[in-house]
Amino acid sequence: MTTALPGSILFCCDHNAVRSPMAEGLMKKLYGQGCYVQSAGVKNDLEIDGFAVAVCQEVGIELARHKSRSFHDMQQLGEDLSGFDLIVALSPASHELAQQLTRLYHLTVEFWPILDPTGHAEAREEKLARYRMTRDQIHEKLIGRFGTPTALKP
């Protein structure tokens, strides 16, 4: 389902601490300035996850300075969801909330069921492996949805 890049895209998940920041960072790395990209969560009760930072750093994406924010925070700051062309929800809760908040807007909300890597492993290497799986799953979905990365072309 390769399609042209939207003018703007919002990635969302539960806490804006793992999946949606990864997606935002990957999108920017793969497609550069081709579209405006942001991320948000249902809640903003967590800081950026250290394992997400580590696995993204492996592929040249900086997430350490990411500040988690919620849909509510966005609205408080004056960023209206109707300004996005596409919202990609990466968790069931964010999909439900995105649909509720945008039911009166003419924009597309997609659901990509991306693995939540948190809390499933004990050892550091096992955790890193799960986070890499999530990162790579997002990467594959982006390529499948938007085609050949424009920022990586020679």
C-alpha cells in the first residue's frame, strides 16, 4: 500500500515514551523534511524509555532529548489534531482516543498493531532484543506504507 507522503503525520501510543517516539524518529530519518512529523500519547506520565533511546541510537536516531506529551498537552499548546493529514496509532488505546478526538475532522486515522516491548524480559540483552523487534517492525511498516526512503537516496 505504498502511497505519497502526507503533508503531516502524528504517531501516537500509550505514553509517548517508546513506540511513537521511535516512529517519529524513524520517519524523520527515512523521509527527512518530506512531511511534518510529531508524536503523542494517551498519557504523558513516563519519560522517554532508555531502551528505546539505545536501540534507536544504534541506527543513528537521537531520542534522548524527546519530551513525552499527550493529546491533551498538544491541545493545551495550540496544536490542533485537525491540522494533521494522517494519524497513525500504534496501540489500541491510542487508536480509540485518536478516533474519538478526530471524529469530526476530515483526516485519516490508521492503526498499526506494533509490539509493546516493555515488561516482557528480565535480562538486558533480552529487553534490547524486544525493543529492536519493535523498532524494526515500525521500520518495515513505514517502508510498506510510504515506499523507498527519500532521505536515504543517493
